[in-house]
Amino acid sequence: MKIGAFTDKGKTREINEDNFFVSEFEDGSGIRFCIIADGMGGHNAGEIASKIAIDEIQTYIKESYHEGMTDQQIIQMMQDSMKKANTVIYNKSLENEMYAGMGTTAILCFIQNHYLCVAHVGDSRAYLIRGNDMYQITTDHSMVEELVNSGSITREEAANHPQKNVITRALGGDKDTQVDIYIQEYMSNDIVLICTDGLTNMLTNSEILAVINSHNNLQLAVEELISIANDKGGLDNITVVAISL
């Protein structure tokens, strides 16, 4: 499998509150997964929240996964890993007033032989790229997405809506959280791309697709995506992980 992964703080933020993890795909364990998290909160608490999410989720997966697990067991493991991270972040936010209200988005993408299993909380996104087509796998947990779904605004109006960065679900925001699961079959040479909104707020889907398809090297592709996002203003931290399946 070919992999590209990179993160950058962007042009306007003082620190990078994004974090990501990609498993060692060739270590023989059979575990193939990646995670991204986009933290939020004052006093650098967003950076703490996203780091906790990455650490807790990857540790839980590594300790829980074993060969021969059923599809339902894998889904349950993924949900449990996210809920464990939610509990740790929520409890830490109560222990230290500097961390009050901190939280993070999270996407966990687990790769099986013929399908992706994606666990998702927040407005970071997962896409499947197949040739000249790009499909969004996840649905944003955001105020704007709810307005679009209710018919209050159009998808075009959502792109510049003043509340487009208001999310409705995050790890650490409440004692309990709901984790959405998506199952996506894939074909040989498909690419899964997961990213924070620092990318999707700066580039359109067609722009992202054009960059991915212009490179044989996914590392160069994700670095170019981040460079373009920064050229357009770099208004947020930017993280991109792409994996050729």
C-alpha cells in the first residue's frame, strides 16, 4: 500500500491542534488503520484533546485486535476505542480548569481485505477516490450540515455560512458520545483520503481530486494539497492522510 501523510499548522494559528496516526502496514500484525483528530479549546487544550484521542484509540486497537475477528467485533472495537478516548478527554477537562470545554473531532479508518470501516465524530472527513470520482464517506456533525439537511440553506450557501465551523458532536464534549460507523467497499487502486476541515475549507473536491490524480507519489500529493491550502490563506491547521488500497 502507498501512503501519504502530513500535517501543518497553517498560516494563522500559533500552534497545531491537529494530530494523526498511521499504523505500520507491513508489520505482519494484520492491523491496518489510520486516525486523524482536530482539537478545539483554549489554553492549547485542543492540542491536548487531539493527542489524547490519537493515543487512546491506537492503544485500544492494538491491544484489542486479533486475527479472526468478525465484522461486528471490529465495529464494536472501533466504537469502544472512540468512547474510551471520549471518557479520558472529558474527565481531564473536569480535572483542570485550563482544559474546560476541550474536545476533538476524530476519524478512525480500519482497512479490511475488501472494505473500509470508518468511525467518525465531528466535521473532519473521509473520502473515497476512484479514478476521476471522489465520494465523501462521512457526514459532518455540524450546525451547517443540519441546516442543509433541513432545507434551510443550500449546499452552496453552506460553503460561506458564518456558522460553518460550529460542530454538534466531538470527543470530550459530553460524558457520552455517539460514534457513527460507515462501511465502504473498495476496489484495487482506490484511494482513501481523510482530512481535517483546514483542507476542505480551502479546497474544493475537484481541486483535491486533481492534485491526487496528478501524482504517483501520495506523499508528494498530500504535501501539495497542504501547500495549496496555505497559499489560499491557511486559515486553520491542515492534516491529510491518503492511502492507496
